Amino acid sequence: MCNLTIDINGFCPLRCKFCYQNLDNSMLPEEEIYRIVDSDPKFQIIEIGGGEPFIDPRIIRIIENLRARNKSLHISTGGVVIPEGFMDLSDKLREGIQVQFSIHYSNPELFKIVAQQKDGTLFNKIIDNLKIVKEKYTTVISTTVYKENLDDLPNIVDLACSLEVPIRINPAYPVGSGKNVELLTSYQLDQLRGYLLTQKIMRRGMVESPLIHKNNCAAITNAYGIPKEGPCPIDCASKKYVSPRGEVFKCEFVDFGGK
């Protein structure tokens, strides 16, 4: 399956320490979004991110216009808000949309540290918003792991499973702000892999991670030195990334600094 990722804006109320994005308040023009999507019909899944797409005033119109093109959408959000009208979209529109909540903490205190926020109460709002959205949309949780939140991962997994929402765990990558955090060591990766395999079995498939499969990800190889076995999506041109500034790359986690 071919995936096109478009980060439609460069603004976000959160400041996650490992974020790859340059939060410069840029905004990809709406007509450019449609031009990119229409220019290559092989991309049937459009991943919409930011920044924070849910605080973009154009998001409902973008969703409607992309679904009208019969594209499936994967929307990545920090979950701080639910856009006005989002919960009122028709069943036909919603059936082709998956919402990913990026949650890298299990409690308000760690939320303040990882997302660099003064007020931890926003964490509870994010969880409340997830509960609302999952009633009408296919919903998943994505968690990025690095040294600072590694010990909290079992609590994050427990939180996801208590919410009955599948969770995918990814390692942090040394791009953007991710260059400034401590990545996991080889030993920690090995320990994490064993934990994730156990959780995948115990939680009956609710827990997923690229770390528990044969590695075909160039980003993981570049960041952690794990040998790549088999073709990465960027090797066969089945992945494309567009930044809020209109820059086009093979992958946001491999060559974000250059084409």
C-alpha cells in the first residue's frame, strides 16, 4: 500500500521534546494539498499531520474534499481539541478515516515534562477527547519512546488497553528536536523488544511495534544501527512526505534535512 504523508501546518500547542517538525507556524496552501494528492493517484492512503491538524481552521473542508476523492485518511493529532463539526461528519465520510492520538505519557506530571507544558490538566482533556472520538472513529494510539519516558511505557500500554484502543510503539528518531533527546541504547532496545513481544501476545494484538518484526525501516537502521532486511517503502517509492512548507522528501524520519 502506498502512503502519502502531508503535514498541513507547522503550529502546535504541544512541544514534545522529540518532535521532528519545525514548528514555524507555516501552513501548506489548501490548493497545494489537493494538487499533490491529485498529481499521483497511486497514493490511496493520505496521512494528515502537522503541527496539529485539529487546530487548523481548514481541517473539516480538507477532510471532506479528500474523502470526495475516495481517499482513506489517517489523521495524527495530539488530541488537545476536537474540531467543530468533526463529530458530525456523515457515516460515509467517517468510515474512511482513522484517527491517531499521539500519547507519550500516562499521567499529567510526565505530560508536562515530555510535552513541555506548565499545566498538566491538559493531559486529562486529551484522554477525554480520545474517549469521545473513539465512539465514532477508528482510533489508535501512537507512542514514541526515548530514555525519558521508557520507564513509563508499561503504564502507557495499560492506559491504552484500559481505553480499549490499540497502541503502536515507535522509537524516537534523531531528526528535528529528536536530535536533542537521549535515544534508547542497544541494550534498552533489546529489553524493549522482549517486553513488546510479550505484550502483543498477552494483549491479543492490541500492542504493535516495528521493533518486534524484521526491520525493513531505513529510519530505524539509520538511527539505531539495526540491519535492514527487505525493502523499505522509500526503496520502492511507495512513501512520500510533504512538509508544511511544501518541501518533498522520501520520509520525514530519514532525509528531513534534504531531498
